[in-house]
Amino acid sequence: MLIYWVVFFILFLFSYVELISARQSLVLLRCVILFIACMVGFRYNIGADWETYVIIYNRQIPSLLDPEYRILMEPLFWILGSLCKTLGLSYACFFIILSLISFVVLFIVIRRIGCGYIYLPILLYFCLFFCQFQLNIVRHGIMASFVWLAFSYIKECSLKKFVFFLLIAAGFQLAALAFFPFYFLLNRCYMQKSVVTLIFISLIFVMLGVSQKILLLGTKIPVFGEFVNYYILDFYGRNVDASYGFSVGMIVNLFLFLFLYFGMRSVYNDISNHLKIFVNLLLYSFILSCFFNAYAVFVERLVSVTNMTLLFILPYVLHKIFIAFACIVVYAMLMFTKTLYTPVPLGGKYEYQFIPYQYSFVI
């Protein structure tokens, strides 16, 4: 458990130094990222899906045409895993490589977007997304990074590059394809009437349980049908309560969106920066949370990616309100603590997913 807080305070210290002096040491950042990647690779029985992915990696690689394979893993994930096995690398090395790719792509996104900070977005990523993206669902982190690399080309109206990186993301997790419509939805200014209407309809979806009926229709959609059918009729068929409910994150997203949308209209309408895209992602995070609320797994897969907008919005707020740094760090620390110390149902009983940290040096 101590190892998590050591990383947290190192990133916090570097973020504070970066804030007050604008000094950015890329050498130190590379060392921290390599250390975190080793945490991901050498962990033992950490994360609900750890054992599943170890078994998938260690077993004989199935055919790409195997129906079971299409649900378990996507082509690029399979190719990278096969390459690592061919080179004689262990599952730990495979996890380290996946983690490094996720961080490298995320760093490229941070540089492309130009939020003014490097360490603060990494600190926020570590507190808000790291456990879910890299210690639990192994493929999810690398998919999310490539989706955001695709998002970074929306302002430039580069559809080809957007589609290219989105397809790479889908090569690791098929859910990435669901973000294709965002190319046409994010880079636009929404009128107040439209915003109020979208929020109102989203709340109606939750109260009337409409999302459950619509998702049942999703079982008929080509490509996604198998995935949706598995979770709705099989996985959740064994669970009493599959709903996501109203989370702290949903409420924070909604209030932060309203604050930025109504409080910074001139900046929101400025086409020269990415803020409009980030603010719209807050809105769509709330909408998707309501739309898929009947089944938590869809909220976790999709909304967790759109929620990464916090990595860039919160540093932007920091430019405007210096004291916000303390609030941002406290919020990140509270959410990180919640993630570490919240037990989840595993094997018929509630257990901690990420603590205590256990490791095994498998080369």
C-alpha cells in the first residue's frame, strides 16, 4: 500500500515545483513512468482481472477466427501478446510494455493539447484512472490513450488521423469504435436551450429506465452485438443490481460543466483552443452515464474515457485560479483513496482490489 502513496507524493512534489517555477524535467518523468510501469507488470493478484489476463497470455494463442477469442481480446492486443510470447517474455513484461505504450501516447496527447503542465495531468491520471485502466482492465488504458490521441485531432478537423488512431484503439478494445460520432459532436458550440434539453432528457432516461430497453436493442447491432449480449444476458443475468446509479463523478462533471459553460462563455466560444471540446466532453460524460445507467459495465468502459477530460480541464482552471491547485490535489487524493479502500464483490464476497500491493518478479 505504501508504494501507491510514494508515487503520489513524488508526482505531487514535481507538480508543485512545475507550478511555482515552470521547471519540467523529462528525465525524472521518464523514471517515474518506468517505475509505475514496473508496478503494473510485477504486481501479483492485484486487480479483479489480473488472473484472467495472465491465463489468456499464458495459454496457447487461439485462432483469430475462434468465436471465443473475439469476445476475449482484439487483434492488436493478440498480435502484441503473440510477439511477446515469441520473444520468450513473461506476462509481466507484456504488462509493462502495455503500460509504457499507454503513458507514451498519453504524454504525446498532453504535449499536443498544450495545457501548460506535464506532471499535473500525470498526477491526475494516476489518482483518477490508473487503477482502473492499468491494474484492472489491462486493455482499457492503452485504448483510452489512443482514443484521446484521436480526440486531439478534432480541433484540426483531421478526420483521417482521427479515424486512424481510433482504429488502433479499437485494435486493443472494440469499445473504442463507439467514440466515432464524437468527431462530429465535440467541436461545436451548444446553445443554452440545447444543453438544458440534453440534461433533462438524460435525467428522464435514468428515472424511467429507458436505457435498459435501448441497450437490449444493441444486441442486434453487428460487431457490438456479441459484446452487448454477453453482458446484458449472461454476465448481468447472474447479478441482482447491475445499475450504476448516481456517482460523485457524475455530480462533479455536471457542476464543473455548468460552471465552465456559463462562467466562461467567451473562452468556450473561442475556436482557437481545445477548451470547448473538453467542456463538451463533460456534458457527454454525464449524458452517457445516464444513458447506460442500467448497466454499470458500459458506463465504466465508455464514460471513464470521456472523464479523462479532467486531466486537461483542471489544469486550465488552475491557470485562472491559482488556489485551485490545492482543491485539485485534495480532490485527486480523495478519489484515489476511495479507489484503493473501496471493496468490491469478488467471488461472492467483498474484497479490496488493489491493496495490499503484492509483487512477483517474473521476467
